[in-house]
Amino acid sequence: MSHTRTSLLAAMALVAGATGTALAVGQAGAATSAVPCTVDYKVQSQWDTGFTAAVTITNNAAAKSGWTVKWSYAGNQKVTNGWNGKISQNGADVTVANEGYNGNLASGGSVSFGFNGTYSGTNSVPATFTLDGVTCNVDGGGPTDPGPTDPGPTDPGTPSGKANNPYTGAKVYVNPEWSAKAAAEPGGSKIANQPTAVWLDRIAAINGVKGGMGLRAHLDEALKQKGSGELVVQVVIYDLPGRDCAALASNGELGPNDIDKYKSQYIDPIVSILSESKYAGLRIATVIEPDSLPNLVTNAGGTPTTTDACVTMKGNGNYEKGVSYALDKLGAIPNVYNYIDAAHHGWLGWDSNLGPAVQQFHKVATTNGASVQDVAGFIVNTANYSPTKEPHYKVTDTVGGQTIRQSKWVDWNQYVDEQSFAQAMRDKLVAAGFDSGLGMLIDTSRNGWGGSARPSGPGPQTTVDGYVDGSRIDRRIHAGNWCNQSGAGIGERPTAAPAAGIDAYVWVKPPGESDGNSAPIPNDEGKGFDRMCDPTYGGNPRNGNNPTGSLPNSPLAGQWFSAQFQQLVRNAYPPLS
């Protein structure tokens, strides 16, 4: 839930017994012209020895091109790390100055930053705050009301009263439209009862396309499936302006500058439906804009994989604005859990990509109205084929004293599978300021890699390439190949809490739905022809100029691809029974 609220609203939330500890400082109605500035200080989560806090400053005086906030602790609180501000501490005195990107503070404008800290004893709220030397929260800049005192420890994993892991103890929604298609295929009845996500990949999908189910129809069906227990509905939010800037198969309907249309005609109607009281008993897990933010990290300038479209989207900021808006509006709904897409290990697994990605994610989750409390977690491997775990080799293996990271397949990556990547990313995200209860999802819908080509043990100890190629269950030609991969199989079945830090294995990409068309197909969905879906294409820098490994005769992205579905069933691992 967004925590960019005024002091009055925060105080009201505290009185109402919100689970997250909202400690507001200031008088009711303090944001008036007589009050030069207000500071809203909130302890978002707290445990025995530490806490996470968010601070929002509102400037009611003349506009500023830079700012400094100061306060002093009465106890032994120590700031350990922060974000969106340059934070220093000398004894009990804390000073926070603006970063280069958030120095401008208009008259009536607000800016937010946050931090993690340690304490023992009582974690009381600072009594006085100043903005550029002027005391905030009181008329004329005089003494301030210290506000409510510390109410005691709270569960750091359940901000805003939400479940720490929405998948625990819950069923997950089975999409009847996908289920019927699966059941109609040979062998499909073995998985037709598995839960898959609902993709809202264009504005029309909200109300249903070509007589199909819209969002409200899916939610009504979910209520029937829920019964008296808990149920999770998985919804993919996927219609950004200039969508999928590094590919063509899943380009969207909105132009690069259609950010206002994205907000008013796409996100706002979704928020309106999800906010309806009759759906309040559902747990709604949203997957936020696959591929968007990772593209800004790796494909928007200065690399061999740069594309003009991604440079445009980084320049206009509309990916960031759109994702922040979605997080803010959806996160304000008590039963919605936002999971931001975080690509996969074969994309962001190098430290040179992972570090900037974490920074990008944190920036988007703390600007344009969004808060880290709007983020339940992240998802990796969405609609991709990277194995959850490589059972026969690990990244620390050596052959003849040579690290297997030097192999052509691993190519100096720090990870060889999704679970190790997800867990490491989670640690980095929490260290960067995300909630300590953050959970990860892994899309296992098509990463099983069973069948006769699956290795039964480690490869030969001859060369690093021979060892890795003989060991890996991922049988793609290159880890950068993503479209309708030949030889792929159904992966782990959807499972709640399968490993530390992992909220669930999920099937976000419904098995049998195409990644893209293998030849040009005229259409009214804004979807182009990407040569990475063409089995005759020789590749590009993103896949090391290797063949694509894609299946022939594939339809448009999202349309049913019977041949692929049957392959996935044949090559499922664990095998289907």
C-alpha cells in the first residue's frame, strides 16, 4: 500500500490499527500556508533490533532547488542504509540531503526517502524536524508536537495487513478458458486443472476480446472456485506505452508517448474493478509489465544490444512513470500483491547487469507516488525457459582447475539457474531498501526440459565446455533464445513456498500460448514479426549470433499453438502422471 500520505491521514491510519506502524508527526491539518513545511515520518516495519522507515517532506514555502532535512533521536537508533537521499549520522543527529535527481522541491510539492536502521529499547519518533533550518509541522516554525509514541514491535513481513506470502494456505485460480484448450489436446487433461495467469495485454482485454472472458468475469469465476478458503488470482499487467522495446513479437497497442492513455484507459479501469467490494476476499497477485524495466537496464544505451526503441523509452521515462503509477494505484488496494518482473538469470545474472537492475527497480518503486510497500515481491523467468534448478552442475564447479564460468554457455554469468538467481536478487533488493518480507516468484510453466535429451548426470571432465554442455538440462542453443523453444517441457507444478525466499512456483505463461509468429502475419493487435521467432534466422548479439531454436509455423503471440503444447506435455519434468 502506498505510504505517501499526509500527516493527518497517517495518524488516522494509526488510530484505525493499521498493521504497518505509521508514526505521523505534526498537527492535524498541518499542511497549510502557515506551516512552512511538514514531515511525515513512518516506521513501516519493525522487529527486535531493527526497523524500516519512510519519510515524506512537503514544502509549503518558496520552491527549492536543493534541500536538507535534519532530526535528532532520543534513543540509540542508527541508520544503516538509505535510498533517495544522502543520509549521514553524527551521534544522535541525522542529516538527509537530496540526490541529484530529486533536488527540485516546488512550493506545495513533496519528496520521499527511506532507510533501514537499528535500535534497542524504545524506537521513539524524533520530536523535531527541520527543512533547511526551518522547523516543520508547526505554525511559524516553532516547537513541534512529537505525535504518537512507539506502539511496539510489528511483523515486518505483513505491511498493511496483507499476508506475508499470499500463496500460503491458498488455492490458485484455474482459468477455465485455458483449461478447456488444454483438455482438448492429447495428454492435456493431465495439466488442465493447473492454475495459470490471466493476461491483460491490451485495453480491450479488460472487458473481454471476441466474446472471451474479461477481468470481471474471471474474478466472478474466482469467487466460485474460492469457496470458504483463500484463493489467489494471478493477473498480468502488460500494456505499457512502447511495450517490449527490444522485441517485435509482443509490441503493444500504445505508442511511446501514450502514458496518459495507459493511466486513464488501462490502469484506472483495472483498479476500479479490483477495488470492488465483492472481490475483497480474493488475493490478487499482479505481475507488473514483463521485460520493461530490464530493457531499460541492458538495451537502452551503451551496449551491443541497444535498440532505438529502448533508447526512446528510457529518454521519455514512460516505462518508469507507467510502472510507478501501476504500483501506486494497485498497491493501494488491500488485497492486491504486486510482483515486478525481473527478467531471468540469462539476462541480468552478471553483476554488471544485476546491480543496475536493483537500482532501477528501487527507483521506480520510490518515485511518482509509488512506495516499496506497494511491492510484495518480484518474479523471474516470466514466459521464459531457464531451468528452476540445474541438478548436475553449479556455478562454482571447476574442470582441470578452470572455472566453468569460462564456458561458452555460462559466459561468466554468476548464476546457472533461476532459483539461485532469484534468491540472490532478493537479498540485494532487501539490502537496497525493499521490505524484509519480500517474496520471489518463478515461472516454471515451460522450463522442465524433460524427454530423451535430458542429461542423467554431469558431463565429462574434459573441458569446461564439454562438462557444461553435457551437464545442463537447458537444451537451448543459447540462453538468450526466448521464442517457442524446441525441446522445452512443462516444469515444476505450481507450488506455494517451495524454497527460502520464494513465495511460489507459478505458471504465468499459459502453456500452449505462442511467444510470437514465425513469419509475418497481418493483425490488429500491434504485434510485429520478430526474427527470433523464425527458425531459419541466424541470430543477433542478444543470443550470441546463434540460431534461434524456435519452432516452425507458430501463430501470433498469445494465440494457441497446439504443436508447442503437445511438445511441452511430452517433455514435462517432473513427468506427468
